[in-house]
Amino acid sequence: MSLRHPRLLTIVGAVLLALVAVIGPQPTTADARVASPVEPFARYEPQTGCTSKIMPGMQAYSSQLTARYGGRIIGITRACSSGGRSEHKESRALDWNLDARNANQRQAFYRFLAELQATDAAGNVAARARRQGVMYVIWNDRIWSAWNGFQVKPYLHANCTSVAACSPTLRHVDHVHVSLSWAGARGLTSWYTGG
């Protein structure tokens, strides 16, 4: 019997429809990205080396940040000879020029923070931060870190004895600092890979 036979075509069609009903529609790439398991909260990974090469995940992260919320990136890498420990020296941190003293820039920051901390449809807290590999965010005398579930805490730079004795830059009043995990900086988490 050939596939041109009308009865056989009807049977094959019915079988295919039954398979689709049982299996269900296959997810698109975007659906697969959303459906992929969310990463755990990033752990603290301090700087241990130095490179001037911007990591692919950091490049993608910084591009989406300014495209989505505005502002501009004012620094990613830092010289190996500069003092102190910093993920900037490993191309895993960026400085973003949002100033807490500017109402529009404050609004952009709080939109960014709300999306970073939002719970997704599957109930994953801080899903965007976890998928992007965000380790911590510092801004306006405050820090939001993955190891604290992105709960806000007061921040005082190690070089400052008090907030009053600290510059707006060291207080991160005139810019936002974001550090990524190695997986985020390398573009290996689900936000970069699409699941």
C-alpha cells in the first residue's frame, strides 16, 4: 500500500495529531531559555589574577545594561599595578555612570534593581541576577550581594573611616558597580547561553 492511498493518509494524519497532543508543542529557543533551570546564587569569587581582555559575558552584560536602562559604562578593566583587590582587574566588574543625586538616573537604577531581584514565573527569586551571574551591586552607600540573597546592606569602602569622610566616588554615589561571577563573565550561565 502506498502513501498515496487516501485511507492510509488519514491514518498517518491521525497518528501524527495524536503524537502532537501527547507530546505537546516543542518550545522555541526563547521558551527553552526561560524553561532552563536557574543557577544558584553566585558565591563570592575574589580577584586572584589579572587580564585586560574583556570577557564575552561581561561584554554582553554591559551592552544590554546601557541599551535597556541608559547611561554609559565608564570602566571595566583596571591596571594590574593599581592598588587593592578588584574584579575589575579580571574584567569581571563594571562601573556604570548612574548618579544617585539625579532623579532620572535614580529611577533607572531602581528599575534595574527591581528586574534584577524579581521572582520569575517558576518562583525563582532574583532569577535575572542568578541567570546573569551577578555577584554583587554597589550603589549609593549600599550593597546588594548574591550571598545575602540580594538583600540591601550598608556599604562603606575599605579606604573610608566613615561615610562623611568618603568621596562620592568611593561611596559609589556617582556610579553603580556590578561584579559578575566567573561563569557570568565568561558567558556560561543561562542568560548568555539561552538555556
